Amino acid sequence: MLRKVSKRQLLEALAQAGLSPILIAQYRLAWTCSKNCMSNQPGGTKSLPEPEPQLWQAIVNLYNRDRQNQLTQPTPQCTREKMEQWLSQTSVYVRGYLYPPVSSLNLAISEDDSTTTFDLPDPSSDSLIAEMIAQEDAQNQQNQQSQIEGVLLKKLQTLEVKTQEILKLYYQQGLTQPQIVEHLQISQPTVSRRLLKARESMLKALIQWSQDTLNISVTSNLVNDMSTALEEWLKVKYGESR
């Protein structure tokens, strides 16, 4: 449970449980320390560690060290018993957040009573929690953009030299296909085919990355959106070299 949950889900689960900002910060730090200490353990952080004194003490020591600069308000030192209690309770809060009972869901009936929708409770609007979640979302988005950039650049470098030259003429210099034909003294079908194959190759790489990294199902609408995004990326990328 604690291995799979993200920091955003953790914060929303703790906020939904009604904990104060101080307690949320303590629980979050305890969760972070446990993940760091258990990352190299057999089985990872799939579940709470067995009551091995050395491992528990390592988590407690890391927490007591980091609380000095990661918690905004002074807090007493944590003990092993308190750490076990916090992590066990965190699992309860997270499970309640991810798998809420039916009674905790908001039931909305449409006017014709033919459609029933369920909405999970809204997360806390506390400014501190919202800011922490927003920071994580921004960081995740930035990381994904960097990964996409790397995937496209890597695929771009694998294209044939002649194809890369055509791409530069088309996107960087803004030449039309007939102008490229005249400039390179090659046929129109060759220019058209190389442009098409280059886009297809890069689009396939982008789709493969999306499936492997984001675990999303590829639909025709998604492919169209990716194709549009790729076209914009090529324009911007080659435009930077002008």
C-alpha cells in the first residue's frame, strides 16, 4: 500500500482524515523516511517492515535528523513505537482514501433518473497542502516533458542524414516541398516520403514511451493529439536554431 501511493495521494488521504497541518507534515516525513530506508530491502516498501530493531531504528534516526530542517514547527523526538503507530495509521488513512466505502461517496442523480454518477470527496483546500500538491504536479510534469524531449531527440538523431537535412529545410528554413526539391535536386515523392516517414518514426517513439511510462491506452484521438504536439515540437525545435 505505502509502496504504490504517491506523495499527492498521501497528502490528500491525510487531509481527508482531518489531520492538522502539523500532523500531516509529521506523517509525510515519517512516510518519506520509511521509503528511503526500505528502498533497498527485499520486497521494497510493499508493506511495513517486520519488527527488526535495526531497520526501525534507522527510520527513526532519519526522521529525528530530518525533522530539524523539514518541519516548520519544533516537535519532540520520535520513538520506534510512535513511528510504527504513525505508519500503521497512515496505511489506514491511505486505504480509506483509495477505497472509500459506499456511504462516503456523493450520489448524484440526473434529472431523468437514468444516470448515476459517483464522485469522490474533494481533497482539503488547505493552502499548505494545496501548495505541496501543486509543487509535486509541476515537478512531475517537468520530468515528463524532459523525458519526452529526450525520446524525440534520440529518435531524431537516428534518422538518415538526408532526412535530417530535409527536416531542417522544411522546419528551420521554412522551405516548401517544391523548393526543397529544387534545392536538393531530388524528386517530389522522395521529399514527401521522407517527411512522412520521419514524422511516423518519431510519433511511434512517442506512443511507445507513453505506453511504457504512463501506462495509457492509445486511441485514435490520442494519436491525433500526439501528432499535433509532435508537429508543434518540430517547429519549435528547429525554430530555436534560426
